[in-house]
Amino acid sequence: MNDPDSSGRFGSYGGRYVPETLMSPLAELEEVFTHLRTDSGFSSELQKVLRDYAGRPTPLYLAERWSDRLGGIRVYLKREDLCHTGAHKINNTVGQALVARHMGKNRIIAETGAGQHGVATAAVAARFGLRCTVYMGSEDMKRQALNVYRMRLMGAEVVTVDAGSRTLKDAINEAMRDWVTNVRDTHYILGSVLGPHPYPLMVRYFQSVIGREARQQVLEQEGRLPDLLVACIGGGSNAIGLFHAFLNDESVRMVGVEAGGRGTARGQHAARFTGGRRGVLQGTYTWILQDDSGNIDPTHSVSAGLDYAAVGPEHAYLRELGRCEYSTASDKEALNAFHELSECEGILPALESSHATAYLRRQAAGLTPGACVIVNLSGRGDKDVDSVRGIEGGS
Amino acid sequence: MKRIAAAFERRNRAGEIALIPYLTAGDPSPEMTPALVDSLVEAGADLIELGVPHSDPLADGPTNQRAAARALAHGVTLKSVLQMVRQIRSHSEVPLLLFSYYNPILQYGLKKFSEEAAAAGVDGAIVTDLPPEEADELRESFDEQGLALVPLLAPTSGEARTRKILSLARGFVYYVSRTGVTGARSNLTADLRAEVEALTRLSTTPVAVGFGISSPEHVRALSGAAHGVVVGSALVEHVASSRPAEAVQAAGAFLRHLATGRRPGPEGRR
């Protein structure tokens, strides 16, 4: 359903813009994945690992005190923060590690921004006995020192990336360079619905378990479909993961929330749909923050996981179709929302996910009383406690 | 495009491999690029590749990444690279190829870029992250303007892709000597010469080999098998490590050194 065409395009977005060396390996990956997604043996293997190792299904939790605070709407949190390693990222890394094993690749590499994807990759590498290298910008390593240590504890090699803005984008460049060099024995576990075809499709496939569960759970608990889905968007994997199962439910509104950062000036945010234009970055044609000559703009967000200059191509398509809406939340709004959920529900949300809750805080007054909303709580905030304390100067 | 064919033919007819030096345009400074090109031509370069600096050069190793960063710091853009081309073309007939990532060209506008590049005196381009599957529109614009869209082939391409890519080749084919990013290497792979010989048998356009070429021995190892050889990072590094006043001369001297390998060794044929 809603698959890209044979050239990997969602409408005009997507495609496969990579060096020639990677073209045959990507075709092979596509072939293997296309076969595995219809293979019942693979499917039951995946189910089992997701259940016993990743901790699925995750709860759909009615946040009653927070709902009251927001003024009489019913807000459910899809608790991806309760997944093993603390975020939705494990859904994808489990799936891709199984794909890598089927391809006979014994080494995996990954990029990471917030560190959540790196940790989830390190975990499955340990679990399946694969060698693992994770690339991470030095700026992000500073912000997420704890995750760096967690990856190393699980046996991954973490490589510092000092190029460019020293964040997620530069880590992806470096991972691509490794992959183009070692492609014969290495699988690249890209962490979001980004990059060349088939990654946007494959990552969506592994993340769409979020929405499938949530749809069934909300029907059981609420007896009806939700009115609104909200998720934060860096590359957009947790958002597409939640949205995908609901795309044909016309009554369900969906909003993706980008990082508004410190304001709308160039370099101060990661709001691709408001500050960007169409272009090609890291293998895919989509909305990108860039200058007039096609060089990529620096980005900023308080959350490392949203601090990226391009958005997944399928989101660009869904926006163009008018099926999904996209908005932003600022650093400050996200920090306020981080505190509010912590205080109302005893749940520390990741700063990424706090952009989704911040959007809902801002918009709640405009919703019909009794409206049912699902927010994807994509990750837990333990990793961000030091950053928040640093920003706010608390003790 | 005519200049490209003539350059290969002239050099190969003399029993020598064509030398194709690569420079990042605007490195170490925009003013020096035309003088560097002149020096390389004087030293025996047959074609010149000018790299368009990009913020995210994911197919490049550290040497070319640093060169791109220096050029970008000077404010070099695709537009100013075309200005450098005009300057060079005002006094030189050397074939000029741009080596670029796709996004700068896409943002310029494919048609506008093709027209302005042709008018400036560009002969063709190699677009690192634009495989043939995504290249139809640019190739059409290039064809209209008589520009060569030079495709890349890699050790992983496989036979079916290789045949398809060869059928779309304009100017020449750029064979990537190994999986990996740009950058000097001490050794070429053992199979390289045989791979290149197989490729030249299939190809109706000249075959140039690049990635990792850094010594006269490398050049000699390909001479008689490939039609041309690209020298990039090793030259960029050489220029970067020279004092500014000596860089132009140093570039020429390095190319002359490489050119000592341009005639086949005892095992060479053709």
C-alpha cells in the first residue's frame, strides 16, 4: 500500500542519487527486501524478536492528567519510549539486522544523531553477533555522551565525525563513505526514512508496526478511530511509522512536527518545509535546507535527533497530496512540553518527542472537546536530562 | 565534446596514455585556478577536471573534502566556476570537464546550466551522485548543447549495467578503480589492468581510470590498457602542501613526474 514506484519515487520525491559503486548493492538490497517482506518465515522471525527482545507491543496509554490539563481532550501516548534501548529506533534495526543476515553481511554500520539509532544498532549487532561501527558527529557526541558510552558497552566502535557541522548530516556522509568502500561485506543500517531507494520504503516497513498496533489498540480502548495523530519529524521514521496504518482512514488528521529551533533565520532551525526548497541530499530528492548554490545550510535544534537538513521523501509527497500537515515547535516550546509531561504523567519524554507534545499543547484549545488524539512518544528523555539541566542551569 | 575526442586520439596515437588532472576549482584560491590549469597543460595534461566544491561531498575522501571546504570558504559556487572556465577558455583549447555533485546543478537549473556551461567553454561533466537512472533530463540538455555527460563505472557495476552505461556514454567512460571514495592509495588492485582491458573491449568511447592514482608506476600500470588516467587527490594534496608562491610550479612539476609513466611498460600492448 502506498509504495513508491519502481524507481523508488513517492510522486516526484525519492529516487536513488548515489555513486555508481552503490547502485548494484542497492538493487540487491531492494531485491532481498522485496522477497523477505512477503516471506512468512522472515515475518515470524521478525515478530518473535520484536516481542521477546524489543518489547513489543508497546502500550497505548491514556494520559488522563495531561488530557485534563489540555482542556478536555483525550490524549493517548504511543509508548515507543518503553521499547528496548528507549526509542522506536529498535523496530528498524531489528528488521535490518535480519535483512543483513539474510544477505550474508557480517558487518553493519550506522549513523546516529541523538544516539538512539546508534544504541539500537549496537544492541542488535551484539544480539546477532555482527561487527558494528557507528558514525557520530563530535557535536552530537558532546550532547549525548551517555549514549556514546552505551554503544561502546555493547561492543560497537563509535567513530567521531569532525567534518562540516559535526552533526547527523555529517555522520551520514561518513557512513556512506564507509559503505561505498566496504559494501561487499557491510550492510548500512540507515536510521530513518531517508537516503536512496529502498531505504525510505524499508524503514517505513519496519516502523509501521507502531501504527498497526496503535490503530488496533485505540479501536479496542476508545471504540473508534482517533481524530488526530501527532509525531515529531527529523527524517520522519517515527511519524511515518505511526501514520502509515491510518493513511486510508480519511477522518484521521495527521501532523508532523519539525524543529523550529531558535527562530526562522537561516541556520537556526530544522524546518525544511518552511525554510527549504526541493533538492537532492544524501541519495534522495526531497525538501532541503540549502543556499542558492545548492550547498546545504547548517541546522539547529535543541534535540539532536531532529537536527537535520532534509526530510524523508514520502513526507514531502504526503504534504503535497494534502494528506498530512506539517508544523513546527521551537526549542523553548519543546523544553516547556518536556517539563509538563514529566510533571503531569511521570514520563520523561525525549526532546525529539517533546516537539510533538509541544505542538499539541499549543493547538489543544482549538480542538473539539472530547477529541481523541494519539501522540507518538517516540523516545524516552533520560538521554536528555543532562542537556536540559545544562540549558536551564538547574542542579 | 569534439575537443575531448581529439585530445584522447592525439595522445593515444602517440602510444601514450592521456593524463587528466583534477583540481578543486577555487582551491587554494579562485585567482590561482586558471594559472594552475595553464601549468598542468604546459606539463602535458590532455584534459582537465575542475571539481565544483560542495558542502556534502559524500564520494570524496579527506583530501578533496578539505579542498572543497577551502574553496567554499572563498565563496566559490557553480556560477563562479563557470567564470573560471571563461577565463581559461579565453586563451586555452584544453578540454574542460566539471566534476560535480548533482544538487548544485539541479539548483542552477538543468537547462540554464547546460546553456551557460556550453557558452563558457565547458566540454562536459561528471556528476558523482547521478547514476544513469536519474540522468535522462540532464543528458538531454547536455546533448542539445553538445556537452558530454561522462558516466562512471565501478567494480560493482556488473555486466548488464556496464553495457547499459556504455551505451549512454558521451565523451569517455570514467572507471572507478576500486570501491571507495576519492583519495590517493599506495597500491592499485591486482585485477585492475585486466578489468580495464575487458572494459575497453566493450566500449566504443575512451576509458579513463581514476580513484587512487598517485604515482608514475600507477600511470604506467594502466598505460596501454586504459585511454586515460585521472589524477586527483594526489595532485590536490601536492598543491595544498606547497607554499602559495610555488603551488603553480609544483603542480606542473608533479604532473611531469607522473607523465614519465605514460608510455606502456614491457607488458603493455596496443
